[in-house]
Amino acid sequence: MGFSLSSSCLGTSSLSIKITKPCCDVRLGQRSSIFTRSHKLNLLGQPVHGLTADASRNWSFITGSRIAIKPKLSKVDFSKNVQGVRASWLANAQVASNAFTLGTIAVLPFYGLMVLAPKSELTKRSMQSNIPYVVLGLLYAYLLYLSWTPETMQLIFASKYWLPELPGILKMFSSEMTLASAWIHLLVVDLFAARQVFHDGVENKIETRHSVSLCLFFCPIGVLIHVITKALTNRVGPAKHGS
């Protein structure tokens, strides 16, 4: 016996069902194997292979003969989409991690020169060069391009007064790419401030090694310490000359 059955839970498809036993041979609790053929059957947008089903036939005086069909899915191919999303996520995470590491390593030699050899000609020439700012600026622009989304501006200016709000900034920095770009941003600004502190110290003969060291991770504190050091140096200098 053959008949067609429409299935709505597995996708829009027509199933051709063939029962291996004749219809007249009905016994209580008998199970029959049903082979199905599906044309363009999809489950959640993915092709389904090897669709089979089991049917159990029960008979009673009240309900008569009843056939229960239980489909079995042997294989659902979700691998392509999952692998694509995973590969994209790993690629972005790797780029962010590499940029974070390379940016940090790139600025360390300049801090080392300013702290360990502040009076050497190599340090003075290095601090006059704009190459590190160009390189880090290009890296920052690239990361910013990768991390930019259509909702970035909405997250930055989330309030009705067009001012940043902490929840929006927190959501924006949940992305590794955005966090890496922010780190490069901080490295560039901190190095520029440290260079200004160094030049001011050389020009006014003020000790700057402690201030430059603080500028690496605590730039505002480093600038503040330099201002205090400069004020104390200028106050102590005239006092020595007066005595």
C-alpha cells in the first residue's frame, strides 16, 4: 500500500511512504518498517540525509486500526555554517591578540631608552622621530576598521544629550577587536605624553625617569608627577643660588 504524507515540522516536502507488509495483515502491536523518499527536504535551512521512519500498528474495537509513524533523522549537516562562524571568530581573535602583543612590544624600546639612557644621542634622535606614531596609528586605524559596526555610534552616544554612557561603552568593549584597538590607542597617547615629559626634562634639566616610567601604564599620574617634580626643582634651584 502507498500513500503520500505532508510534513510541516521538518520543512515543506512531500514524503513517499511504502509499507513492506500488506494492509490486510494487521496484528496487535505489530511494527513495520517504512522507507521514505524526500525531495529537497530541509531542517532549519540544512539538508537532511537518510530520513527513515518506524511505524507501529495497533488495533482495538474502539478506535479501530491506527498507524503511528516515528521519523528518524540519521544525519543533519550543520557543519558548514558552524565551521564558517568558528573560523571567522578565530581569525578576529587572532588578529586582535597579535595586534595587542606587537603594539606593546613596539613601545618598550622607546621607554627603555628614556629611562636607561636619557642623555644619549640615540635616545634624543629616537624621541625626535615620528615613525612609531605613524606605525601605531596605521595599526590602530586597521583595528578600528575591523571593529566598527553600524551600531558603534549609537553605543558611544547613547544618551539623549549625545554623551557617552557607561553601559554602552561596556557593551562596545565586549569585543576583542574593539578592546585591542583601544589598547593601541592608549599606547600611542601614553608614548606621546612620555616623549613630551622627556623633552621638557631635557630642556629644563629636570629628572624625568620616574615620570616616564609611570607614563607607560599610568600616564595621567606620570604627567602629574612630572609637574610636581618640575615645581619642586624650580623652587629648590633659586634657593640654592640664593644661599
